[in-house]
Amino acid sequence: MSALSAFDPDVKDMTPEANLRKGTRLIAQFPTIVAAHERVRNGLEPVPPREDLNHAANFLWMLKGEEPDADSAKAMDLDFILHAEHSSNASAFAVRVAASTLADLHAAIVAGIAALKGPLHGGAAEAVIEMAEEIGEPERAEAWVKEQLAQGKRIMGFGHRVYKTEDPRARHLRELAKRLGEKFGDPKTFQIMTAIERAMQP
């Protein structure tokens, strides 16, 4: 994100019109770079974007090198929307603080990315997957949760500072996650997550 600012012709223009142009470019550039990086680090050639796919489907196309099925594209699109509309979370707040100093758009987004990395914010998603892998089987989830809580440890994905009951994003993604897990031969991860959720019910 910092490097992209060096190539943006509007970087010093802080007008609403210029910020809209920069924002539009960044929305296109960032997933392209992420997908290319993922492929290169795995010894694969980057895949150029297509004009006939929507934003979410294009990201999956560039990431995997094959056109995504309808469920995958829908899940990615829904995930993008739910995270973009995630109110005033830590990373969005960090962006606003940086922007309030009249830092340029790229710099403000860098502040948001820094906040997002923390294990109590965006980094929690990675920790949730690691937790599921450690549990290994749905039948082990309840005992594992009880053991962690007895040791005063945190159960990642629970105890959100804003969502005190259920994270509303989960409500919208749950059925698609189940369907995609079954479709791609990994129903166990969803079953483990569901078992953890049940074990965490008061």
C-alpha cells in the first residue's frame, strides 16, 4: 500500500474527486497484488484480471487460475460486503484517525492495515483456523474449549467487543460455509466450528 502511493498521480490531491479516483484504483489494485503474491510465492505465474467477472469472482480467478463456481463467488462477494460494512471497528477507526491529520489516503489505509494485523482484530481469523486444526475432530471441541477456559485462555472468535451475542456476519455466511465445505471435501472444519460454537453457549 505504501509503494502504490509512489505510482498514484493523485497522491497529493486531497479533493473528494481525487480521493474517489484513488479509492477506486486501490480497490482494483489490492486484490490483484494479493492474488499475484500468493501465486508467485507458490511458484505459479500471476493470472491477469478479467473484465467479464465481478470483483469477488475476479479475485478468486486471479488467485486460483480457474473461474469460481457460483457459491464460491457469492461467498467471497458476501464476505467482502460484510467486512466493508463492519461499522467503526479498530482498523476503520485507525484509518479515520490518520485521515483526520490530513495524511493522504494511502497512508491512512496503511494505518488501518497495521491495526488489522493484531490478533484481537483481523489476526483473529487466522487464529480461529489454527484453533480448528488443533482440535482436529468435532467430538474433541467441547472438552478442548472447557480445558482452555479452565486455564484462563481465550477462545478466538468469541468475546467480540461489539457483538455481545452472535456476530451478525456469521449468520449470513454460515450456510454458504457449510455448503462450500461439503463441495470442496472439507466438511470437518465447519463441523468443528459449529461444535465450538455450541460449547461456548452459556
